[in-house]
Amino acid sequence: MTAMLFLFIATMALLGAPIFVVILALSMLGFYLAEVPLEVITIEIYRISDTPLLLALPLFTLAGYILAESKTSTRLVNMTQALLGWMPGGLSIIAFITCALFTAFTGASGVTIVAIGALLYPALKQVGYGDRFSLGLVTTSGSLGLLLAPSLPLILYGIIAQQMGVGEPFTIQQLFIAGILPALLMIVLLSAWSLWVNRNQPIEMQAFSGQELKRALWEAKWELPLPLLVIGGIYGGVFAVSETAAVIALYVLIIEVFVYREISLGKLPEIFAKSMSMVGGIILILGVSLAFTNVLVDAQIPSRAFELIQEHIESRWTFLVLLNIFLLLLGAILDIFSAIVIMIPIILPVAAAYGIHPVHLGIIFLANMQIGYFTPPVGMNLFIASYRFAKPVTELYMAALPFMFVLILALILITYVPWLSLGLL
């Protein structure tokens, strides 16, 4: 009977059943076999809904969707180009910085490729960058801001890790701070590689113009306070994370609807519906995954996994190598939110047993997921870029590979130099 139920659930998963349905079915089966009342599942769902930090998810998501529907991406590109366009390789550096900032607010949903990539791809080609380089840049930069606040995956990881209570305690603010240096490292390495690989290319540089910079800053004057609100609110400890999310959501709503008037009042219900549908899916997966976590803990799966791994792997450094390989493969086949809620309950206790700080693990995990977005053959950003720029996906594979190798080098440094994640805490 049990084998038949497992087979039925596996068939559901293979046929494309929603991920929360599969997790919920596994949770119900696990509690049933352990003779635990199924009411425990509803208790877990209520427990997550009672988490104050959970308020930040819908508010940051709403702000990101509003920004994505406006012309913020155009103003952001114009501003950074006026500021850095005079530098050698300035436009490529502009692309990395702009994409990272935009993704931090909008999430890794492909919006960055569609919104900013559409502006940068022709601009890169126009100034002399090769077609393959330009394609690879906009494809890989679409997930570059995952480690920067107020990234939704960072918040989601923090919620799950805090609910588990495994390893050293930490705050979401510390998790946000931990992502700063690793994100900067990625941007610096990508920029350095871009300068090197294009050193013999006749790249046109934009002459610096104080008047142009002044005009671009004036156009983006209402977006400029957004990073300051995040830095002052979250990093400065002025607001709690949920309070910062409320301030940013209200501010973005006011400037885009009533100041810029780029979004009509009639369009707001559609934006609210889209953003909250996404949040509802995340929260539903999160609730049932916490119930599934209890099943794993009751069955001693994490402790048994650690014992099994420890029989063959004594060094935590070797464990981290295998973890990175596993996560890179996972990131290429599973979306980031599902990967977080399914794997963190299993990986975190094992990593903690090896003495890995939960904050460091979170940065390693998300850095891997970031690369997974454009890892062949099924990285999501590859297909989004293929559709957006009307290019064969095999061409995107070749274009993304050099950038992937650079980010893997950054991943190795992030993994084996914990100070990069923990030094500012």
C-alpha cells in the first residue's frame, strides 16, 4: 500500500503537478505512516502565517512588479551610462551594475532580461561589442542581484533557516549584509574579464558630459532614494525588514502612479493580482514544506544523511565541493523558490554539523542558484533570452559559458573564504 502511494506521488510529480501538491502529499503520507494526526499540517501553515517577517515578501514583491511595469529600467540605464560610460569597457560595467540593482528589487524572474536586456543588448552591439559577448552578458546578468537586499530568495532562505533553529542564530539584516561583498566580488570579476576579453575590440567610449549626467540624475531623481531607503532602513537598523518593505512599496506606488504617472490607477489591480499570485504560491509552498520538514526530522533523515556523508567525507571543505556540484545541478533544473523550500531543511542540519555558519551557507546556496539560472541545458534565463532576442537556445549556451566560468571562480572564493560572507557582520 505504501509503495503504491509513493508511486502515485512520483507519477504526479512527473506529470507536472504543482510542487506544493507533491510536497503536501509527501507530508500527509509521512505523518500517516508515523501515526501523527494530519492536523499538524494546518498548524504548520498557521505558524508560518504568524511570522512577522513574512509581511516583507508581498510588499517587496509588489514594489518590484510596479518598478518592472514602469520606465525605471530606462532611467537606470541612462543614469549609469552617463556616470560610467566614459570608462574603458564602461557599458559592460554599467550592464552588470544596473542588472544587479534591478534584479535585487524585482527578483530573479526573468524581468531583468526582458526590461533591461532589451535596452542593453542593442547598445552593446552598437558601441562595438561582439554579438555573442553581448548575448552572454545580458543573459547571465539577469540573476546577478540575488545576493543584494531586498532579494526575495534571501528573505525566503532567512525565514526557513530561522524557523528551523539549526546552527548559530542570525537576523535577516545580517543575511542582507552578508551578501554585499560576494555580490561585489561577482561584479568586479565579471567586469575585469569583460575588459580583458575585449581589450583588442574597437569599443566606442562615451565622452563624459556633466550636463548629460545632470539630466540623467534629474530624470531618475525619484528612484535614487530607493537604495538609500534599503541601506538606511535595513542595514542601518532604522526599520525592521517588514517596515522597510512597507515604506518602499508605498514610496514606489506613489512615485510611479502619481509622480511619473507611468502606471494608471486602472492597471494597478492587474499588477496587484500578478504580484500576489506569485507571493501566494511561494507562501503555500513554504507552509507545506515546513510540515514536510517535520516529517524529515521525525524520520531522522538529516542526522542519518550526516552520518552517511561523514562515513565517506571527513573534511568540511570536501563536503563544500560536493555541495557546490550538487547545487549547480539543482539550480539548472529547479526554480530557486522550490529549491530553497525543498533542500534547505535537508542541507542546513548537515552543513551545521560540519561547522558551516547558516549565513555562509545561505550565500553559497544562492550563489549556486544564481549560476543555475543560465546553466545549460535547461537554465531558465537561457530560454527567456532565446525568446526575447529570437536566438537559438544553443547559441545562448555558448554565449553564457564564459560568464558561467567567471562566476564559478567567484563561487569558489565565496565558498572557501567565509570572511567574504561573515566579515561585515
